[in-house]
Amino acid sequence: MIWGAALNNRDRQPEVMDQPGLDPGEHAKALMGLRRINTISRCSAGLFRPIEALAKTRLTQPLRVLELACGGGDTAIDLALMAKQKGLALDLHACDLNPEAVEIARINARTRKAALTVFTADALSKPTDQSSFDVVYCTLFAHHLDELDVVLLLEGMALRSRQLVLVDDLIRSRLGFGLAWIGTRLLSRSWVVHTDGPLSVRGALKPDEMMAIAKRAGLENAQIKRSWPERYLLSWERD
């Protein structure tokens, strides 16, 4: 395992899930492992709180919410089910660049009986339909990108959002690396997850690094909060 000074600087390396040609069966197994890990970490609950607060201010129209780089759609599905349980009106959409992930997300949504529109799209492309969603969020995506692409991501999210941008991701730290190494092996049998989990932490940003990038993207009043297990949630509200 890698500790100490090796984690002081960001070390982005190609992750298996990012490579073309991954066997569909291995891809599905990896997404299942990630679903279990995300359930334990309760990241969906952390994302739901600010969305719920905003939705409660709506008297008529449902809150339009978009997830970028949704993978298997687990987080969006969680949000849809939590909103339904609380009687909140959310119009949820999710997209991913990988058509296989999109199809898996659609199947997952049907299986879990969640109202969710899933489509194929590039999270880094410049939006043609600006400000078409109230909330735009992504989770566990920024650590896959170099800094220039994180800037593009945040700029695009701000253009797509009328009100709120949320970014949930890992924190690069010794604790985070240890949790990723142990947790992926305890909670998944996928070799892809075992490989990519620690690599994700090595490529992740620290909160102060993410705040500096947010300022470069024009998100001047962004806020960031740390959460367990070694994650952060960046939030930005339009004035």
C-alpha cells in the first residue's frame, strides 16, 4: 500500500473502468460493488439534504435535477426513492458517456421502481440548453479528470443549473487510501473495484485544491464540507 508523502501530490493513473473494451460482465460486477460501497458510505443522503431543502421552497413545479456521469444510476435512483418517500416533487434525469452504463442505469431504475430519465451524454461538453435544470450534481467523477477538465466540468454544471451545483467526491489522504484499500476488498469481489478504488484516492483532490479549481471556474462563493468516509461535498448557489 502507499502512504505518507506519496499522497501529498495528486497521482492520476488510468483506471480500469475508464478504459474502452472492458468486458460487460466485469463492468456490471464492478458497478454492483460500487453500489454496495456507496450504500454503506451514505453519500446519497448527503446529496439529498440540500436538494430536499431547495425542493421544499417549491409550491407548484417539481425541482428539475440532473446527474452527470451517473454510472449505474444508483445515486439518482436513491434520490428518486427518498423524494418519493418524503412526498417531494423531483423531476430526475441522469446521463453518462458510456452506453453500457446508461442501459444498466435504466434496468436498475426499472428494478427499483424509480422515476428516472437516463440518457447518453458527455459531461464535459458545452451545454446547448443552458439553465435547463434547477440542480446539477455529480458524484465520484471529478477524481477521474485532470484539473483543466475539472474546470470545464464545473463551468458546464454552472451553465446547466438555474440554482444549485453539487460535487461529491473522495479526499486524497492516508485515511482515505486505507479505507479504499480495505473497503473495496470487504464489500466487493470485483477485481476492477479492488484496482480502481485505491487509484481513485491517489487521483482525488483535497478540499483546498477543489476550492481553488472552483474559483478558476467562476464559482466564487462555493462552499465545501467534509463528510465520512473521507469525502467532500462542494456546493454553489447562483446569486
